[in-house]
Amino acid sequence: MTTLLQLDASPRGPRSHTRALTEDFVGRWVRQRPEVTVTYRDLGVAPPPHLTEDWIAAAFTEPARRTPRMRADLATSDALVDELIGADVLVLGVPMYNFGIPAMLKAYIDQIVRVGRTFGFDAEAENPYTPLLPAGKRAFVIVSTGDSGYQADGPLTALNQVEPYLRTVLGFIGIDELEFVYVGNDEFGGDRLSESLAAAHDRVAELAA
């Protein structure tokens, strides 16, 4: 059975364009594949905790040598990693904040990029890093922006730190099949926003099919 993991990183609630688009995507996906299981995590409302020195010390201690306190420090991370390992498809709603991802999503990524869990490290190897996630995972990323033109070959693509970062960090742990959908012109509103939203929903329909 296929499992889809939906992650919403916007704190805006019903005003969020990414939330509306992830909901549209997941709804279409499920209607066409009724056997799918959906797991939902709202990073915008309930973000994971930021890393601490105790977390770092625990993560870089051999599992057999971790104390009960260390295991407790990693409990959230372990749960998020297990959830990610179990997902076949990821759908991410990501508003662009100051050209990058929101802090809520960065906190999530810091919790799931774990040596020994999602990537391996061998100091003696020619390539010391290897992804550990099961192969074949797909990610669909819906990005909202205040202006337009941040997508590949757009006039503002050089300012886009969202897509290059997510392609890098997700690829690092083994998710290298990503599709991006952009909705822009939130700061302008009116017809420009409406047309961008309509185009994004059309693209969502294509990808979900």
C-alpha cells in the first residue's frame, strides 16, 4: 500500500495558497488511488523543535551507548525519520520567505537529516556520504512567492534559494525525484494572482494524474 506524507509549512491557515494547493493535490491523488494512506503533518502550526547541544551529542553517539536521556532527546527526530522512511510520496507546501524556506521547514529538515538514519558517513571512503532512504521516493513541492518568475529560467530564478536547497538536501538523503509547482504574485493580488493560482491548480491536476 502506498503512503503519502503531506507537509504544510505555512502558518497562514486558510489564507495560505500552498495549503490550498497541497489539499487540492492530495485530494486528486487519493481520488485516483483510493488505496493510498495519507499521513499529515502541520509544520506551520506545530513545528518541530530546533536542534540543541544535547540533540547533537545524542545524534553523534553510537546508538548502543546512548543514555535514556539521549534517546529521549532524539525521540521527535526518530518519529519523524520513521514517518519519512514509511512514505512513498511527499507533498510539501512551502511559502518562500526572504528567498528561502520558512524556519518551520528548516527545523523539520534538521530533525530528519541524521547520520546513521537517513545518510551514512564513512571517513575512509572516496565518497564519504551515502543516502540511506529507500529508493523510489517522489516529492512534489508547491512553492508560493510574493512576486513571479522564480521558477527555472524565470527572471528572478537567481534569487530562488528554495528549489536549489530542497533539491540538494533531499537528494542528499535519497529523494532525488522532485517536481516543483509555483504560485506567484501574492503581493500584487488581483488578476495576476488569480491567473497564477489557476495555472498552479492546473499543474497540480497534471501531476496528480
